Amino acid sequence: MSDVFSDLLSRVRTKSARVGIIGLGYVGLPLARAFARAGFRVLGFDVDTHKVDKLTAGRSYIKQIADSTIREMLAAGFEATDQFERLGEVDAVLICVPTPLTDAREPDLTYVNNSAHAIAGQLRSGQLVVLESTTYPTTTRNDVLPVLERTGLRAGTDFFLAFSPEREDPGNASHSVHNIPKVVGGLCEKSGELACALYEAIVPQVVRVSSPEVAEACKILENTYRAVNIALVNELKVLYDRMGIDVWEVIDAAKTKPFGFQAFYPGPGLGGHCIPIDPFYLTWVARKHGLTTRFIELAGEVNMAMPGYVVQRVGDALNDRGRAVKGSRVAILGMAYKKDVDDPRESPGFELMDLLLKKGAVVTYNDPHIPSLPKMRHWPHLAMDSTPLTADYLAAQDCVLIATDHTAYDYTFISRHAKLVVDTRNATKYVRGRENILRA
């Protein structure tokens, strides 16, 4: 073993190594918490100075992480900064930045590439770099590695490189980094051993694979699996609606089978950073290899069509009551992409709102977790504040559209005061005797 490798491995195992995390969002901040609690000194990097200022003041901007947790992290040596020249101070650098799609639905590695260049500017012998951002296979080897080796330092000898996909489930305390097995693929034997040693300090199990490409492909498989199965139930939902069959009852019946079936549920569209995006990373890289992933692309088409289907159902429901969409007051309940979180990334609520506005509806929203709509890349014109969910507000609407089934909502109260409820999440399942509810 080289002196550089042995020294870093010793520092990792004794927790004297300092961990740097680039990107303090829904993935990076829980990761920083896990390392701080494990006894590592953590230096977090983010280009958003507002986030840095909040963390420095002991305040959180993610609902599932309390202010008290941030203060505990600070007391344990955690520090947040927007000064990327400090990357040389850390022994391990974990990249947790967004990997969105371009308008052409091709991978946008801008944040990953910027992070790699920032690391390269301060790279020194004896550092470990791990990419956690979801991406297509070969990104670590073909995109990150060349940037780092332009410094003259060599991977496996001077510094070490690996890929370990994040598996964070926002809003689910039982599925966070500290209790989910971690897949790790090192560029070389030493890189894999170092990355595994680092993560073994914070996770219940490390699953080591043979290469970064296997780890990258693993993450894509996990999310494509979900996207395809959600597309299946979304397509069945449209069919069963036309046949007068309740798809939710069908799924409840099917999931009583103890083998060969896993329940997935329909909705108004896909949300979150992973499932609506990751399969398109795979279709893009497949085209580079001369192949077409028809199954995956079809699933994407089905899921992307759901907001339009929901708006059509709203229009039909209003028409049945003698109202046109144009001029009707429509309240959207829930702008987060999933229940009980404050995460709006890729939420179908934004497309629902945009489509309804284009049809001339007077649209407002309520979300107990999102008091104001953040500026979204694809929906910069949707600037609005959440309206208090009062009986008078509900009664004034021509339609109340449930887009996200937050636990905080009293669905009996909502259905009692609203003229019409269009429920895309089966949230009103236990509300009985209300003819004003349409499950869409």
C-alpha cells in the first residue's frame, strides 16, 4: 500500500479525516448530518449564500431537518461555506449537486462539471473524491476523471475516485442515508476500499461493486423500475376510468397477493429529482450506443401525459356542472411533489397550474409546507403565495384539485365545503357519502 493511501485510510478509520460535501440540498445536508453525528468534522459547500448564512446561524431550510439538528452539527464542528477555494482543507469530497435535463431532455452535467473543476483547482495528493449525483454510466470515468487528472495528479496513486449513488427519500425518516445500504463503485481497488471505509462509518451496510459504471447503472435501474411501473398503473388508470372501474380498489385487491406483485400508485404526474429525470439519462446514453430504449421511452410518454389527462378530467367535471374551465376558480391543494415534504422539484403541480391558467382558469393554491412558490427553471412565471385553507375559500372555488395528499389536510372538511373535488391521489378514500368527489 502506498503511503498516501495508507495515511488517508487511517484518517478515515480513525475519523480524523475531514469530509467536504458540495451541494447542501435534500441529499447533501442529510449526508452532512450523518457524518457529523458519526464524529467527522464536516465542511459543506454551496453556491447559495442564503443557505450558507442560514446554516451558519443554526437554521435549517429543509422541513425534515430541525434547527436544533443544525445547531448540534455546528457544535460538532460542522461548517458551511461558499468559498470553494477551501476544498483543499478536506480529505474527502462528496459531490451532491443537481443533474437536471436540458429542454431537449438530454443530461445537463453543468453542476457536476463545475464541481469537478472547483475540486481540480484545489486538488492535492491524498484526497478522495466521490460523485453521488445521479447520472448515466461512464460519467465518473469519462467526465469527472479527466478534469481531475489535468492537474497532473493521477487517480489511484495521488488521489482516489469513486461513485456512490444517493438513496435519500425526502420526508421519510425511515429511509435516510444513515439506515440505507450504500452502493460503492471505486475507479480502482484502492479508491473502492477508501470509499467503502468512509461510508461504513455512517450506513448499516456497504455494497461494493466492481466499478463506478455498475454503481451508476444501479441507480438508474432503481429509478427506471419505479418510473416504468408507475407508467403502467397510470395507463391502467386511464383505461379503468373509462370502463367505470376504480383503479385504487383494483390495486388494493392485487396487493393482497403475497408474491409476484408490488403495489405502485397512479397520480397526476411524476415529481421529485429522480424518477421523472433518470430514465431519460439512460435513453440518451443508449442512443449514443446505437440503441433505442423503447420500453423506457414509452413509460416516459405515459407519465408526461398525466397532467394533461388530469386537466381534461377537471374540464369534464366542470362541464358536467354547467361550467367552462375559462373563468372557473380552481384551487390546487399541494404543490410539493410528494406528501408531507417541502420539496417542489419537478412537481406536477406546476404543470397542472400552468395548463389551467392557459385555459383561462383563475388558479390559486394551498400547501402547508410551501408558503410561496419558488422560482422554478421551467415555470418562472408561476409566482404565488399559498392561500389559507378556510371554509370560505373552499366554498368560493368551482373546483378543488388535490394534487398532493398531505397528511395535514382534513379531507372531510375539504369535501364538506367544496362544490367539487377532483382527487388525483385517492386522498378522499375514507370520505363517505359525498357526491361532489371525483377520483381522477
